Amino acid sequence: MAETRDSLSARKGALRLMAHVLRDGRMLGDGASGLDGPDAARALRLAGLALRHMGRADAMLKAAMDRQPAARIRDILRLALAEIHADGAAPHGVVNDAVALARMSPKTAKQAGLVNAVLRKLAEDRAGWEALPPPSLPPWLRAPLHKAWGGARLAAIEAAHVAGAPLDLTPKPGVTVEGAEVLPTGSLRLPGGQVSALPGYAEGDWWVQDAAAAIPVRLLGDVAGLRVLDLCAAPGGKTMQLAAAGAQVTALDLSEGRLRRLRANLERTGLAAEIVVADALDWTPEEPFDAVLLDAPCTATGTIRRHPDLPHLRAARDVETLTRLQYKLIDRALGFVRPGGRLVFCTCSLLPVEGEHQVSAALKRHPGLVAHAPDPVALGLPAEAASDHGLRLLPDLWPERGGMDGFYMAVLTVPEAGA
Ligand SMILES: C[S@@+](CC[C@H](N)C(=O)[O-])C[C@H]1O[C@@H](n2cnc3c(N)ncnc32)[C@H](O)[C@@H]1O
């Protein structure tokens, strides 16, 4: 980061965001940095960097200090160490700002000298940083992932989380964006950038959607003219895909706030859907649908690449609550499909209990329900994405292209009437 006063305000904003996540249990994306425009984006990036590398920074601080400092001082040190050692920032400017940040509050001003001394010493210890184990997931998530995917795959997933994510766009049919790579699955990929400044944003030619998140709708094939229910729809990435492909879409979600974003997305892209604010567990349609897409609420652990706050905010008990909800939502969704129609179930989770296990259990509970294992290669995906009854995408797939979010998805056909 070029050292300017903007750097100081971005670092201050990053500290606010870290406190929001680590002490208030709120998501990074809640926009709490108190900044606008490029400074807000910088603060978000820095907070993400500090959260991704917190394990290493804490290990270094523990070895270097007799007593753990107060929370804000610890965050100042964590951020500075991540910037110096993981981001390659020039130590001089980082240390100066860290000292300035400590001085800003009467509660921490007395510790400015300590911040200076600790950072001057640790900034030079590149070998000590490199010798620490690479960033890893918390035990509640690491253990089931190790069991499911093995040690080597888990290490590759953790490395993909540290690498972060590029910017993927789903284009309307026939749209290209200058400078974007066209992925084998049809998504467009850019290294990053301010979304609203990209060509075609104002015209609504595309929307931001990870390449993996764009696959579930494609499992339905040609949906032109079909009545499709997008059951957990907001903020609407999949609703827009369905509408752009000519489906007659009903988009339902529990959250009015998230549906506001869906409405804005439809407005910008000029696409149409009927919008329903309801709890899917209480709601009943007037008539069944040709197809239902259930992008069920989940731990979202497949999106840690772009949400490094998630491992700090979720816990094992969330997995239990969410898997129970997914179970109920699948049964509910199946009741909304016409005989012979299809349900696509998907979750952006790395955990089989939120994916493969849900579909295996649904097939046992519902005699006559049939899973059609999709061919990953025909969809432009690596052959290894084939999985139990569906597709399993993990962040270490496509390493040379910049990876993809973790997802599980399957397409199920409901028995014909009388079958
Ligand atoms: C994974 S997100 C959906 C993302 C969306 N399909 C997309 O592609 O943009 C899950 C959504 O489920 C909604 N949700 C959670 N519980 C629900 C329920 N009982 N009924 C309806 N929607 C629910 C949440 O509000 C959230 O928007």
C-alpha cells in the first residue's frame, strides 16, 4: 500500500472491522468501517488479510510478549504483522501507522512504545514468520473436512483460502467484457476491480457470481418457458440466471432486506421475477412448479476465500441447526414440484453433511425420487467434480485459473403421478 494519510484511515477502518468480527460477531461485509469508496475497499481488504493470517500473527506475538496485550493493541499488531509478512508492505510505514493508531485512543496511547518495540523486532523476523505453520481452519471445521477430503486436499483447500478469490461475472447471453477471461463453464473472470466501474455494469449486462455458484441453474438445462421456483432466492444470482434463460421465475426468500438487493439486481439487469417474501416452511404455492431450485441456507464455508471472517463467526452448533433446516427445506421443496418435475438442491458448503449426506438421506426418505448425476466435463468442469449423486466443487479445483467456491449440487426428479 502506498503510504499516505489514506493508508492510516484505511488501517483505522480495518481495525474497526476486525473488532466487529472478533468481538461483536458481525460479518465483514456489514460495511462498518465508517469509510466510503476506495478507502472502504482498502479497509475491507486489510481486515480480511489480518483475519486470514491471524493464527501466524498470534503465534509470533505469543512467543515475543510476556503478557497478551489488550484487544485493540493485539489487533493493531496482528494487522501490522500480516501487512509486513504476508502482504510485503514496507515495514517503516506500517510501524509508523501502528504507533499512530495506538496513540489515537487514550485507552491505548500508553502502549504506543510497546507497539513500536514489538513491531520493530518482529518486522525483521521473516524467517520466524515463514517457519510458522501455514494458516489453517479452526478445529470445528478442520476435523470434519480432514475426515471427508483427507489431509492433502485439506491443505490445498486452506492454501486456496489464503490466496483469495478473483472476480467472476455471469453474463447475459452473448455478452463479453473486455479483458475478462472466459471460463470453460461460461463465467467471465477478472482479477478484481471496482464492480460498478466495469463496462456493462450500468447497462445490467452481467452480475457478480462465483463460477461455482453459476452451475446449479445450468443443471436444469433449457428452462425457457418453464415455471421455476427459486426457493431461497436472495440476493438473486440464480434468479437472474433463470430469468435471463427465459424461465418464468418466482423468487422466494425469508429476508425482506436481502430481497431488496434482489429487486435492485433485477432492476439493474432489466430481468423479471415474481417476488415472494415468506418462510418456505410455512408457504404453499397455488400450483406446483416445473422445477424448484433450493439454494439452501448453510455454513457458507465454501465461500471462505472471499469471506475470511466466516471461520471466526461460525461454530459447530451452526452445522447442526443448518442441517436440520436443510432437511426440512428439501422435504418442503419436493412438495412444490409437479409430478415428473425436478428439484436442484445446492449449498455453498465444504461439508458433506450439508451436501452429499442431505441428498442421500432424501433419496432414502422419498421412494421414487431419482438423482441424475451430471457430467462435470460437459459443464466445463474438471472430471474429479463428479460426486455422490451430484457435483462436488472445492476451492482447490482449477488452481491454475484461480480456483472456485466450494459447492455441492444435485438434480432430483420427482416421480410421475401414479408411479
Ligand atoms: C445461500 S442464500 C441464497 C443465495 C441466492 N440463491 C443467490 O444465488 O443469490 C440462502 C437464502 O435463504 C434464505 N432463507 C433462510 N431460511 C429461509 C426460509 N425458511 N425460507 C425462505 N428463505 C430462507 C436466506 O434469507 C438467504 O437469502
